[in-house]
Amino acid sequence: MSAAGPPQGARPPPGERREATQGGHHTIAASAPTTAFLLAHPAHFLALGFGAGLMRVAPGTAGTLLAIPLALLLRRYTNDIGFIVTIVALFVAGAWAAQVSGRNMTDADHGAIVIDEVVAFLIVLFFVGDDWLRIAFAFLLFRFFDIVKPSPIRNLDASLKNGFGVMLDDVLAAAYTLLVLALWHRLFG
């Protein structure tokens, strides 16, 4: 193969990125987006969690962790209504951003899209409060449910391949997390 790279239209080797402008949209058909992709469109910046999704290892965990300082800022600078309004606004904006970014990455639920983890864990943190032990336990539970995807999360993830579906499956993981936390509190708290 020449230094010019693979022929036009050929698939890149596994792990190699190919970025292009297609119909005026910056697209990427690869396993890991770049900083250029992140900055190419506001939807990418939001969907990739302001850069957290660029992590090569465990981008979903990075997105979940990003929710913690955001929740602390919301607790400090707003009330419960402001916290809820922020979650709803981020959910709606996140669905749009995930839709655009998924299309441009040719993968509706690409691992680099982490706004779903951010929003879903913000929901959990709204109820958990700012006790660090409870946050840590909630973090572990949420990551477990987000990775394992018990039913109906798995079914939803498989059937709803759009921005709304990307966001909704993590909200269900948040619901499972909150259910376990409530049961734990009821039985042992």
C-alpha cells in the first residue's frame, strides 16, 4: 500500500480512523473519534460529554464521573427546581446531540457518546445527595446496570437506535440504580 493510504471508499483497517466531510457534515467511520470530530459540531461536543467520550478506556465511566462535579455545581448554584430543569434540558439536548453524532459516526450508540451517562447519573445524584459513600455506591450500581443492561434495558437498546433510545436506556439504568438504593435504605438504612 502506498503512503497515500487505502483507496477511496475502502474500509479502513480495524482501529484506524477515517474522517471525511459528507454532505456538509463531518463524519467518522471508526472506533475512536478525534478532537477534531469533537469540535466540528456543537452536537458532537455535547454528545461526547465535553471531551470525556474521547477517553480510549472506559469512556462511559468517564461520562458517569463527569456528572459528579456537575451535580455539585448544580447543588451549589441552584435549587431542586433548577437541578430538575437542567436534567430535562440536558436530556432533550442530549437526545438531539446523540442523534446527530451517532449518524456522523455511523453508529447510533457509539461508545464515545456519553451524554446519556452524564444525564442518567445526574438523575441518580439528584436523589442520592452529596454523601460521598452513597455517591460511590450509586456509581458502582449505575455502572453495573449500564454495562450489564438487564431486561428491558437490553431490549430497548437493541430496538431503539436513535438519540432518544440512547438516552432512554441509561435512564432505565438510573431507575434500576435508584430502586436498589431505595431497597437498601429500606432494609438496612
